[in-house]
Amino acid sequence: MTAVKAGEIEGLIRRGPDPRIPVILVYGPDTGLVTERARKLAEDFVTDPGDPFALVRIDGDTLASDPGRLCDEAGTMGLFGGRRSIWVRPGSRNYAPAVEAVLAAEVADARIVVEAGDLAKNNPMRVLCERSPKALAIPCYADDERTLSDLIERTLQERGLRIDRAAREVLARSLGGDRRASLMEIEKLALYAGGGGPGDKVVTLDHVEAVTSDVAASVLNTLIDAAFDGRREAVERDYRRFRHEGLDPGAVLGSALRHALTLLATRLDNPDKTPSLMVASWRGLHFKRKASIEGQLATWPAGTLRQAVKALQEAILACRRAEPELAHALASAALLRVAEAGARRRR
């Protein structure tokens, strides 16, 4: 088996996998983390990631139509020689035959990084890579509080900042679910806390509260609760406000995905408890949202939440490929579908 254990992944990414292993599958429900790790694995293998001959990007649907292309790309020499990376982006069609063919071939000085979504254990791509000695399968699940703390420390340190313990703990509790959304929040905090000049190097609780209590709390939570409450008109109204604030549509979808995952985990971890008792264990929940969350836990069963998680993941991927205007339309449509599902559950 070549499935990588969760506790070994960060170390593997930092030091780099064995260059003799040609195929690396990166998959999981945290689409932001999947993309971040796939990008790092693909870029770190080559000397110049900006060289289109050294780092080749291919869409999965393209390989589904032409399975032999992956072998051709893996066997092609770069314009100036050296290693090559082939980064396969997610597709809607099955391209496992293309990966199977490259695993059967002799590949030298090439790394194929396959980026995928949340794959079931019996998914052909996952089975293929987990069983092959020439592939690695790296899962990407939502960051826990310890991983988030490390991410916060590392990201701020790269920007010449450090964070005190209280601020780090509060920030970690407000993040998670999607790595890309978490990084956006940390970047926003770094920009805010670093604005005081060269001497302002410590991120404090005041910084965290100032940044995380503005638009994120007043707009995103309201918008997300409206969607899961089934209030379609409120979703339309609040999303217009969201756009006016100038935030990225991927940020709101990432927050909605985190919320859906938290609802799902809460239900699965407390099968015999009432919604009010479930809410009692919900970390960092503002008292004004308590009634709304109780209603969501009462009306959203685990199966429907899994469907919402999948739909939000697909919407996030679609937004990343789209132009800004289309991305907003896609994000709004995804939240309205959630609202429609929420309204049906309350009838």
C-alpha cells in the first residue's frame, strides 16, 4: 500500500517524495489544501516552475478523451532538458486509464501530480494509486486545531510576524474546513497587523478580533445561516452585499463548506443528542447564532449534508476556473441551491 498516513504528510511534502515515484495522487474534501499540496509537489520537482515546458498543466477531461497523452507528456524531454512535472487538474470524466497506462510505462525525470476531489475508497483512481508501488496517494482532510496553529505560525513567520498564544488560539478556532480560505484569512491578518510599521511585529488578540469580526462575521455568517436556514430571499440580498464588500466568491463558498462539514461532524459525533445539546459542544459559536444552528441540526440529516458538501466542493472548483463575473454567478447559484434544500427540509 502507498497511501500516506495523515501524520506523515506535512513532513513528506517538506522534504519531497522519492523522485523515483512518478505518480502522486492528491485528493480529499479540503479543496484548498488539495490544490496547495498539488501545486507545491508539481512546482518543487522542477527548476523553473514558470517554464511551460518544465511544468505542464493538463485538464482531466482532456486525458479522458486522449488517455495516451499522459504517457506522451511523461516521456517528452524538456526544451533545455532536466526534470518535468505534469499537473493534472480535476475533471468530470474518468481518466484513470491514462494514469494506469503511465504506471505501466518506464518514466524517468518526470512527476505526474494528479489533483482530485473527495474520492471514495473504491474510486478507480484511488484504488489504482494506493495499490501501485509507483504511486503515492495523499489525502487532504480539514485541518485540525494543531495543524491550523502550525499553519498560522509558519505563514506569519514568513512575513516577519509572530503571534501571541491567545491570538493564535482564537484565530485557529475561526479557521478550518478549507485551506485556501484559511490562508486568505491569515494573509488578511498579516496585512492588517503588519501595517503599523517595522516595529509592529507581534500579532495580538486585538488584531485578530479586528479582522475576523468585520465582514467575515457580519456578512459571511449571516449569508451562510440564511442558506442553511432555507431563506432564499435573504441569500439573494446578503450575497449582493457580499459582492459590494469586494470579497472573493471562493471565500464565501469555503466558509459555507466549513459550515457544512461542521454540521455533518456534529451530527455524526452526537447521534443520540438533541440539537440543543449538540450546539453546546460547538466551538466558538456566537450566542446570536444559537437558535439558527439548532434549527439546522434539526432539519439537515447527514445524507443531505454530504450532498451539500459535494455540491459546494464542485462549486469551489468551478469558481477557480471561471472569470470573476461568472465565479460570482456560480457561487450565488450554489448557495441558492443550498437554500432550496434547506427550505424543503423545513416543510
